[in-house]
Amino acid sequence: MLVYNFTLALRSLRERIQLTILMVLAIAIGIGLLITVQTMSYQGDKIPLAHKADKIFFVQADNRDIGAEPIVRQPFMTYLTYRDANNIINADTPASKHTTVWKSDVILNSFDQDVRPFRASTVVTNNNFFSMFDVPFQYGGAWSESADRGAEPVVILTKESNDLLFGGKNSVGQQLRVNALTVTVVGVMAEWNLGRRFYDESYRMGRKDTAFIPDTFAIKNNINRRERLDCLPQDRDKQTAYRTKDVDGLINSECTFVRLWAELPDPNLADQYREFLTQYVMSQKELGRFPRELNNYVTSLYTMVTLRNELNGSRNPLAYIAPLFFIVCLLNAIGILLAKFMRKSKEVSLRRALGAKKWVLMTQYLFEVLIVGVLGGIVGTALAYLGLQGMLHVQIYQSDYAVTAQALSHAFALDWVMMAKSILTAMVSSVVIGLYPIWRVVNIAPASQLKSQ
Amino acid sequence: MLRMENVSKIFRTELIETHALRDVNLHIKKGEFVSITGPSGSGKTTFLNLAGLLETFEQGDYFLDGVNVKGMSDNQISALRNEKIGFVFQSFNLIPDLPLFDNVDVPLRYRGFNRGERKERIENALEIVGLSSRLKHLPTQLSGGQQQRVAIARAIAGDPAFLLADEPTGNLDSMMAQSVMELLEKINDNGTTIIMVTHDDQLAKRAGRNIQIFDGQVSDIALDSSDVLIKRA
Amino acid sequence: MEFRPILLSLKQNKFLSLLISVQVMLTVTVLSIATSITVETLKAWNMPSGLDHENIVSVRTQFFDPEVNLANAIVNDVNRIKQIPGVIEVTPNQEIPFDAGRPSKVYLSSEQDAEGFDTNFFDMNVDGHKVLGLTLIAGRFFNQTEVIQSSAEQATPVSVVMISQDMAKELFKDHSPLGKTLYLAKESQPVQIIGVYSNFMNGERLNGRGKSYHTIMRPQVIWQHGNNPNYLIKVEQGSAASLFEPITQALYQTPGRYIYGIEKLTRTQKRMYDGRGSQGAILLVVSLVLVLIAGFGVAGLVSFLITQRQKQIGIRRALGATKWSVIRYFIVENSMLTIFGLLMGTLLTMLFSYLMTQGSGQSFLSFSQVLYCSVFIWLINIAAVWLPARRAAKVSPAIVTRSA
């Protein structure tokens, strides 16, 4: 019986095939846009470093003046002072590792006069950065702990910067200059597909950082701080000097610019860490620092990213438009389906008169809409692929071709999850839109249509 | 009232020409009750369509109330149909979506009457057919006989010059058929010309005049009018 | 008009009627949101630049070697660039047209609560106006003695400035700005306005606030490590692209520096608009596709309704309806459903715009947009009904005597 119904369904789809095609197209176009938009937000909302996002924590303590603005968006509050970050790293905490991050722009220039210098967006950090964030290396590796301690002139390049400076060769041990300072390459990173760059809280997808240098080295040599310095009101006039010149003043000041990340061996130790942080801030309060009420946050990477996603969620107007668009497409499909089914009123009433049961007819028509749904899903997935490619190129155009398609493609990639979702959505919605037309058609009275013949 | 001179209707396909009606000459006077009979395929329906201005014809002249309809535009014909002719069909042909009141209203709207006049005419017509209490019912809520009465009310509401009835009792049982016929006769008595197509000889005989169509040709048989008069009395 | 019978008839076809109305509702919602956002985004889109941007080159450069003598370097740079055949004028500057940074505020009085006026400063040498090709509207251009050339530490503030036409209009309405004083910051020394020049585009930020041409030109070239000047170069017609390499080479003659961008201002201009442009284009394309789909949908539904009502149409024709009144019937019927859908859609649009702007609190919705979209969709729907309705009008009235 099911096979019979299936063949009937197929035959019915073949007759008046234009209507079938229209219906498949209606569903496909709707699905196409919907999945395009959903894939973008799905890829955009993915948690970077997902396997340990619950063990990596961002540490914040509010050291601003009493009159500072209240905290509304927690993850974007303040960073730590250089002093506090180092005090915490050196204290006895539940964390197994700490790393600090601040950003700079340096000019990398080769001793080879034929290689023109270029500006590198630079991460200033310590050696734990590479193990905490699972950085892959093509050549060499992270600098040693002693390099951190000794403020050694070392640099880690990325594949991109190594290509520019050394033509992609193994450059470990080679020398180049960071601004006017001679440094030695200790490692070259392999392609690091982080998704979004969470460690500097920019959550950028495209342009990558191209150099990594030790914090101690950067402070010692007064590498400029490309950071928002948040100083107490009495120090605000010194901010410009702190950013480019007065590094000693900066590290002894109350200006915050250092991001502190901690890795805990077990997520459950977070409370213990919070307890520690409270103790620390209380002890500093006794020294007359941290004038405000306690605003300490120890936030897992997972939560950080989730909070960020929530803030971003309502931005894209297409996210609102796509579902509406999809519904309109489905309404169209209902209309076509209804027209198609009602044309067969006579056939149905004849079948009913010849003894076909309602549920038998129902399965036949259900097959029919399901086939339409699957076809719509498949075509829709193909359209979504094209849509994503289009969006990728728009993105590249918008960034004035400063990003490569390769660097961005992961954000516009259609993976199995989304493909399955696409086809499933198409099937479910085809059944939903089939409900009313099927209900209408199976409720045609037997032979009612024959009477007037 | 209604005069056809040498009217012919030809259906053409690529291969053949069929003369559905051939040289019809006919004169029906005001106030007559004429029945049209003939076997299936004889051209009855074609005659009805021509007389009712539902179809155009190729040859001859057709004078309706003194006006030659030949060569009129579609709009003029529509207006003429609306004004001069009332239709009563075998399958009633009420508009299923509309309640009685609005079904009767349809031709009056096309006539361009104002709202007050339409209301008065609708109520009058439904009064005549005895359905004035059911203005808001939908056609499907009525029996066949009642539906046909509504159709008759719709046909007469605009005071047409003649009523064209196509097997008006064909879908009705004999009781209802009887009352519908009586209604038509009553309307005829009030001066409305009636042309009724039927295959039922008994019904045909109740008309004052019978026209038979065989193979597209018309033969006119005047019935004994005294006979008819006696029956009605 | 036959509103009553149409309404009664719609009551009997609730589902299909609702289908049409809901389609219209969603379509107008999407279209209104999309066009409102697009109009908002494209506000001040591609305004005249006031510049010969195809023949002006900008170079962004940075010294990374702290030992470089910036004063000499800048003098050398300017001389070397000037000597390149094809170069007409050159000036050091900070801001680049189409890409000006955070706006500054200027004041008409020194009072604490004086009203601030948004502007971008363009710091150039005496040739600045020639590079940009500005026309003198009033007063005079700078002379060489007025130009401050100094390191940031030793710089004295300028005493004279020129302002753009639009800036003058905002600050002084119809009065002449010549000789008036201006405070370039709170608690600063006043400066005197000596001239007014023709408008040119500042950048995205003020463009977004409708102050695209609000600029002030200061006669100064200031240098400092980590913050040294860029160059704007006026070149001969059409020669810009071919001069990138010679200019780059000339600048690299000073070691310890890095050049991170050389381009025509045309490219800068493109960058200023392309984000908005592509977003607007995507939204518009999507919503036009939607309108198209919905139009087809309406045409399909109406055509289905008409097929179902063949007999009814024949009856109406038999009862005296002209062809036009059959067409009119369907147009009126559809318009009633459309208008109902449009009204619902307007409410839905308001709801959505409320949801979408909850974060920012800034409404992008404009009612005139919603109105235009509604009228547009109505017209599209009339067009969508037109063809099936024409088919309906061809139904022969003789259908009533068939199958009887």
C-alpha cells in the first residue's frame, strides 16, 4: 500500500510539473535565505576553543574612581593595571596558568634591504599564551619561561608574516627588527583557525595578528601600547604619554590596559578563584586602592562569548527578514498546493467512492508534500551555498579587499549540521503547509463531484 | 417583442462546419408563454444561448424589443441582457457565497439602481416567490425548489422584458416542479413574456405555444389557446 | 462599488483570503523594514566630494626608528615628491578626506557652557588648498609666514584658520565669518578666520550626521614620533596609478620608515561608502525578490480562486456583468484583502522595528517609507490580479447553460 501510494504521489507530482517546480522553488528560495542567514550567525556564534572554553577564565577587577560610570555590559568593563595583573600571576591561586594580553603595532623589518618593512598587529603576552590557547606551530615553538623572565628579544611570527619576511622558509633562529630592535625568531605559527579572535576581545574574524612578543621585552623597550588606557581622573592628561613614551609611569600607574586570562584545571575551581580575587582586592583596598565597591568578575570564555553573542544578536536586519521571507514563500507554496489538490477533487471523490480510506489518501498526499519538501530542501541548500558565497564576497568587498577569502571562508561555511537543518526544516515545513490542503482534499465527500456530471 | 430573421449559428472547427441553428425565423409577442422542445443535440441550448444573448451569431437579425442586437459591442449586449432578460436555469445557478438577498441583488447592481430601489425590488421579488423571510440564508441552506424560487426572484427583480427558463423543473421533484410552474404562470399572467426550454411534453403543453427544434431547424406549433385558458381558470 | 457582496463572498473563502492578506502583511513588513534601513543607511550617500579625487594621491607613512630626524625627513619628503615628474603639489597633512577621524568641537566663545560645533581639522602647509583644488569663497588663503612648522613639543598654536563654506554657514549663518574669532578647543586661545573655501568631504562620521562638509583648515605641519604626517599629493590628470611606485621609492630613501598605504582618494571614497552600499543593496535585492515572489503568489492564488469560480463568473456575465465589471470585481476584492494586509503589516512593522531597536533605542522607521512601500505593493498586487482577471473576463456567459 505504501509503495502504491508512493508511486501515486510521484505520478501526481509529474502531472502539472510546472506547479511542482514552482512549489519546490518557493520552498527552496525561502530555505536558501533562511539557511544563509542562520549559517552566518551559527558560524559567527560558535565558541572558539570550545573544548576548553569552560576552563579558560577572563579576570576583571574594577579599579576605577568612585565617579566612574556604572557597569552595564560586564564583559566590556575594564582591564587590569599592569601591577595587579602581575601580582595575581605571582600569587598563590587555583589557576594552573595565567597569561596577559595587550596589543601593539610594530613595524617588522628584515635586514634584507629588498624586503620592505610592514606593520604587524602585535600581541604582547607571555609564553603561557601558546599552550593555553592551543596555538599550532609550523616551525619552532613558544619562547621559554626564561625568555619571559629575561625580557629576551624574541618574536613569534605567523605564516603570513613569515611568508613576507622570509619567503616562507624555516626562519627559526633568524634575526629581524621589531621597529629598531633586533629580535630572534623562535617560532612560526601554522594556520591558526581560531574562528573569532577572543583573546583581545575584538571577536574579529578576518584580519589576524601577525607578530607575538614577550610582555617583559615590550615593557623594557617601550613598545607602544595600542590600547584603551583607563586612568583615574587625575592621570588622564598623562594618557598620551603613557601610551607612547612613559612606560615606567604607566606600569606604576592606576591605568588599566592589561587583559588577564587564567586557566583552571577544573571549572569548579572558579569559585575558589573568585574568593582569591576578592581577598586580593580587599588587601589592595587597605592600601587605599580600588576605591569602588567590589566589581570582580571571573568569567569563563564560554560565558564571555555567549554574552557577546547576545549583544550582537539583534544587529543584522536580515536575521529578522529571513524568517518572514520564508513564511511568505511557504504561504505561496500553500496556495499552489491547494490549487493542485483541488483540481483533483473529482479524482479524489471517485477514489473515495471506490472505497479508498481517508488515511490512505492522506499518506498519498503526505508523500507528495514530503517529496516536495525534500526537493525544496536540497535546492534550498544549494541556494544557501550560493548565498553564503555571495555574502563572503560582499564581506571581502566591504573590507576593501584587505582580507582574503580564505581567512573568512570558515565564517561562511555550510557544514553538515546546517545542511541537515536545511533539509529537515524544508521537510517539516512542507508537512505543515500540507496540513490544510490535505485536510481539504481528504474531506471531499465520496462521489460528491460526480453528481453533476 | 422578440423577432429572429434568418438567424444561423455555425460552429467551426478546422475540419468541419456544423450548423447548430439554421435560418431561424421566429416571432414571439409580448406576454406569450412559449415552450421550446426538442431532442438532445437538436440545438435547443444554442437557441437559448442566442435568445438570451449569451452567444453571438453569424447570420441573420435578432430584434429584441425592437432593437437589432446584431453588431452590438459586448458591453452593450451585457447591458441589454441585464435589462431585458431574466434567466431561470435547471441547476438554479445561484452564487453559493451570497445570501438570498445578495443573490437577487446581483443583476440590480449591474443595472445601476440606487440602494433604496434595489432593496425595494429585492423584497418585492422575494415576496412574490414567497421567500421574504429568509433573506440572510445561503443557497445551500435551502431546498431545490426554494433555490429555484430565488432564481426566479432574481430573474424578475429587474422587470425584464422576458424570462428565459431552461429546464426550470429539471432538478426538482414533481411537487416542487408543480409549484415552480405555477409561479412561472403567475408571472406570465402579470405580463412577462416567458420562453421555456424543456424536454417534458407535459410541461410544454402548459405553455401557450410550443416551438420544436429538430436538427437546428425550428417548427412553430401554436397550441390550442382555449385549451390553455381553460386549464388556468 | 460592490464591497458588500465581495465581503460576503470572502467570508466563504476565509482561508484563501487570509493567505493573501498574511502574504501582503509580511511582504510590506519586510519591504518597509528593508527600505527604511536602506534609506537610513544610504542617507548622505555618494554626495559630491568637492575634490578631484581621481587625481589626488594620499600616502600614509610611519617612522619606526626613533632616531630619525623628523623635521629633516619631512622637508626631504616634500622636496623629493615634488621632483617626481607628474606631481603638481604636495602637502603634509594629518586627516585624509573621506577618512577623517573622530570629529573635534570648536566654539564661538570661551565660556564654559558654550555650544560646540562638530568639525574635522585639516592641517596642511601653504600649498594645501592647491593640492585639494579648493576655491576661495571669501577672504584669502594662508601665506607662508602663518604656517607653523614644528615638532609637537615646541609647537605654538596657530593664530589664523580658514573654514569651509558649510562650516561658515553653520557658525555664522548669513554673516561674514571674516575676521571673526573661533576657539578650537575649550580654554584655548582664540584664532581668527581669514578665509572661506569651497566644501569638500570630510569623512564617514560627520557624513553620517549630515555635516559632510564641516571642516577647518589650520596652517600647520606638526610632527612627533608615533604621530607623523601623511602626504596628500596632487598629480597630473590620469597619472595617479603610475606615480605610486616613484612616490614610494622617494619616501623609502629615508630609512627607518614604513609606508602602509598609498592610494587615490577615489579608493578612499569607495571605502567610505562600500559597507553601507552593499548592506543596502543586499536588503533591497532580498526585499524585491520577496515582492516578486509574493506577487507571483498572489497571481497564483487569484488564478486559483478564478478557476474555482468559473461558473460564478459566467452567472454574473449572464446577469448583465460587463467584462470590465468582472475585472473590477477581482481587483476590488484583491485590493480589499491587500489593504487589510497592509494595515496589519504596518502594525507588524512597528512591532519589529521596536524589537530591532530595543538595544539602540534609535528608530529607523519612517512612516513615509511604510506608505510608499504600501502603495508599491498595492500596485504590484493589482498587476498580479490583472492577468488572471483578464482571463476571468473571457469566461463565456454561455457557460451557465452547459452541464445543466
